Amino acid sequence: MLKIITVLGARPQFIKTCILSQLLRFKHNEIMIHTGQHYDYNMSNIFFNELQIPKPDYNLCIGSGNHGFQTGNMLIKLEDIYLKEKPDLIIVYGDTNSTLSGALCASKLLIPVAHIEAGLRSFNINMPEEQNRLLTDHISTLLFVPTNTAKSNLRSEGIVDHVYNVGDIMFDTLIKFKYIAEKKSQIIEKLNCSINNYIVATIHRAENTNDVNRLKGIIEALNECNENIVLPLHPRTKKCIKDNGILVSGKIKVIEPIGYLDMLQLETHCKKIVTDSGGIQKEAYLMKKPCVTLRDETEWIETIECGWNELVGTDKYKIIEAIVNIPFEKAHPALFGDGNTSEKIVEIINKEERFLLRPSF
Ligand code: UD1
Ligand code: UDP
């Protein structure tokens, strides 16, 4: 039995952990640390409730702030807990500041790190996520990649040992909750949406919200594209729209961030998806929905290559054209595994258990 600390803090990480955490606890002792990076009810607690994720053993209550403030404060608080709990392994997910802090703190104390969703690259080092994932990969012991592209990205950086392609962990959660969402969610009725006749849009990337011209391009495209749009708005984007006085058409249904079940339900019954989210690009593919991605590059290039996703950046005319013209592709290869990623990760951790360097503390 290992003592495993899972570090998480942002919305997609709650969604990623839910099944793995359950499976790990059959054999191992899992301690969960929530950094508090996301803290609003509908950015955090709603996911713990809906997905029945155990209450975190610690909440560091770090909150929002600049990167140095957030990462540094997490490091300080994590170190105290790691030293007290003396874990055998740290698990981190994805590419947020919580990911990097969790991994870096472990690495300094010589505690092995398992990085889930390793190997992804946008090759844009200006993105905070690219910095976080690159650094995390280089100090991780077990690297769980979702795609072959991610595996070859690691190989080209000289990382070849203990790299496992296990598929995408978000697929596990999607499969489990899609039908529960169908039964429980009433979002379609509540928003008065007609099936297959609306677009779900999300915007939150730093590169789109920190640059007012990019954000304006996106919002103007949504205003003018002549589609029914539902826009669950990340608090970061809401603030930027307000601070910069950007006009959002009254025809767009702007709502607060929603829970996972409502999100799945909106994705299931929409016509198309417009987003700058990493997770939602994958969900669009898994739901067989054409996706227009509001970025200049993506880590999920397979979805572009097979025609279901189009990268358009933030030029208003390009976005509108893509929304109108993106085709409904027929071929749908299994890009993200078969939905049992969590199971595979547990098997590998169990197998690797005896090779893990036991920290001496
Ligand atoms: C973070 C991740 C990003 C991930 C996203 C998932 C980093 C650097 N970025 O971006 O990779 O895609 O989470 O959603 O880690 N805010 C609230 N309430 C909250 C949380 C945030 O109001 O509960 C507002 C604050 O004004 C805050 C801003 O959103 O300053 C940004 O939050 P932050 O966690 O820094 O980054 P995200 O944009 O959420
Ligand atoms: N999501 C959600 N409610 C929302 C917006 C997104 O439940 O209002 C889910 C979405 O279905 C996906 C995940 O959050 O599973 C994606 O997280 P986000 O877009 O915040 O981050 P990213 O994946 O870009 O890191």
C-alpha cells in the first residue's frame, strides 16, 4: 500500500480525478490536497458534490493572484504537508499552477511524481500552461500520456522511461456521467434551448482574456454570427468583459459557470462548440460535435487532423466563417483511448510500486 498525495485546484482537475481517486482508494491511502486555486462554488464545490469526489483532506485556500504569488504560496504550504504526511508518491494533473507547485515541491523533497496528462505541447512557451506542463514533465517519475503525439513530444525532449500511453482520463468521466446528465440535468429546458439548434461557447484562456483586442474579436464574432449561443462564462472572462466595456449581444445566453452534468448535457445536444478550452475540445470530439477553437495552436492536434476541430484564432471573420462552414465529419477514430484510463493508471502504479524511490525524509 502506498501513501499517495493528490494535488489539485482547478475545475478540470476535479473532473479528471473523480474515477481515479475512487479506484486508488481500494488499495492505497490517498490524501487529497485542494490548493484553493478555484474557490467559487460553481468552479469547485459543485464538482465535488456532483461527481462524489471525497472532501479534500487539506484546502490551502490560496485563491487568485499573480503566478509567482500563487505558485510560491502553494509551494510553501505544500512543503509543510509533504513533510508531515511523508507520502510515497504525488499525483498531479494537467498544466495549471497547482500542477507545477505540486510537482516542484515533491521534486525538491525527492518524492516521486506521477503526472497525468503528460507530454502535451502547444510549442508556445508564452502560455503559462506550456511552462507548467513542460517543467512538470521534466521532474516527473511516472508520465501518463493521453496520446501517441504526447509520447513522441516527450521522446523528442529525451524523456523515454516510465512513459505510458493510457488514453485520456476525461473520457472516463464523460462516459460515466453522460447518461446521469441526461437524467438529471434540466439545463436545456431551463435555457429554453432547442435540440441541435444552439452553440455552446466558452472562453477563458489567458491569451484571449488578457488581450482586449483578442477578446473583442471573439465576442463580436459571437454577437454577429446569427446563431443561438449559450455562453457559460468563466469569472476571469466576465471580469475582462466588464472592465473593458465590451458589448455582449442580448441574444447570447450568458450564464454563470455551470456544473459538469449541465455542461455535458449542453454539449450532448448542441449543434457545434466554440471554445478555447483544452478539455472542451476533447469533449467536442468525443461527443461528435464540430468544434471551432479560438486559439492559434492546440495540444490536441489529432482533432484538427481528422477534421472535427478547426483552429481559427480570434479574428472575427475567421471565427464566423468557421462557425458556418465547419463540416460534420463522418470518420471518428478512437483518439483518446477507450475510457478506462483510470484503471490503467492504477495497474501501472501497482506494478511500479516496488521501483518507486522511497523518500527518506
Ligand atoms: C486556470 C489555469 C488554466 C485552466 C483553467 C481552468 C493556470 C495558470 N491556469 O486558469 O490552465 O485552463 O484554470 O479553468 O493555472 N476566479 C474567480 N473565482 C474562482 C477562480 C478564479 O473569480 O473560483 C477569477 C479570478 O479573478 C482569477 C481569475 O479568475 O484571478 C483567473 O483564475 P486562475 O485560477 O488564476 O486562472 P484560470 O484562468 O482559471
Ligand atoms: N466545464 C464545466 N462547466 C463550465 C465550463 C466547463 O463543467 O461552465 C467543464 C468542461 O465540460 C470540461 C472542463 O470543465 O470537462 C474544462 O475545463 P476548463 O475549460 O475550465 O479548462 P481547460 O480544460 O481548458 O484546462
